Amino acid sequence: MENPTMNKKSIEVLSRILSKNDEEAIKLREFYRNNNIFAINLMSSPGSGKTTLLESIAKKKLLEFSVVEGDLQTNRDAQRLLNLGVNAHQITTGDACHLEALMVKEALGELQKKAPLKEYLFIENVGNLVCPASYDLGANLNIVLLSTPEGDDKVLKYPTMFLCADAVVVSKADLIEIFGFKIEQVREDLDKLKKKIPLFVLSNKDEASLVQFCEFLKTKKGENYVSSHTF
């Protein structure tokens, strides 16, 4: 069924916007490569634990990283990381439900005014399982978080998001039994979408799971991995 709100003119405008974003994403990829930066685009629903994951990595000194934060309003998430000594910059998008490549480019300029960029860059996208999947940010890795309170049925409900993922993280794993979350359901649904994709089960109370995740990032950086998933 066609979307009644998307007429020919709307589609043409959207195509131009995405085309411009793709051009900026190519520039970002070149910037990352030239500056030895490994960029990770974190996407998820609101409240899935993206910022808390970054806080845990920072507190345990598992990686040195810079952060671009995306939210509709407030700088609260960036401030949480700044309080830990992480170089973070907040983008407030207003009504926009996603980050765009040009926003990230401008944020990198602001980060560099404060300190040199670290070798890892986390881009914490606006909390949304739809819009961010359409905008390439030039990242080396696109990672989707799925928290246990959300339920284990989201992969096939939001296939576009999970199709662009290079890895999936099940967060708040310490609540699996409380919410009856089935890891095997997520794995089965991911396999229906694509043959191979890493699946991590993380709890911020379980340092071993955080170490495993960070080792994965280090390995991918060592491979000079660049996401091949299209937006």
C-alpha cells in the first residue's frame, strides 16, 4: 500500500535531502580515515541505555573516546559524559528525529576546539527506531541497542533499522528474567534478515560483557572495518 502522505513532490524533496546527506557522509568517512578515527553510530529507542553504556566504558577505562550526542532538547546526556572527563558535544535537533551527516561534521569542529579527538568516536543518535536508519553518518560501525524492557519482538517490526546494523546489543541484560526477554528470539529474527551479525548481551553490572564488546570494537578498528550497509 502506498503512503498517502508521500506524493511525487515529497519523494523528490526527500531524495534530494538524502543525496546531500550521502555526500556529507562520504566526506566524514574520509575525515575519519585521515585522522585514524573509528566512528560508531549508536542507534536505538529512547531509554535503551546508550548513554549509560558509554558511562560504563568511561568509568572502567575500557576505551578512550569522544562523543557526539543527539537529542531533541537539553544537553543532559552530554553533561553526564563531560562529568566523567569525556570530550562530548550535544546536538539538539529540535523536532528532527535523527542526526544528519552535516550535524556531525559541525559537532566534530566543536569537539576539536576543546581537545584533540580520541581514536574512537561514538555518535549517539536520537532515540528512534525508524528515522536514523535512513541517514548515513559515515560511521565505521552502525550498532543498534535493544533493551530488555522493550521486548524481544522488535527486529522484524523495525527491519530497516536492523538491516543497517553491523552488530546488535541487547542491553539491560540483568533484567532478562524479569521481562521474560528471549535472546534466542532476537537471534532467530536477525538470522531471517541477514546471515551473520554479531549479537552482544550486555549488562552494565557485568564488566566481562562490557570488555567483550569493547574488544570487538578494537578488533574491527584493527581491521580498518568500514560498514558496507546502505541507508
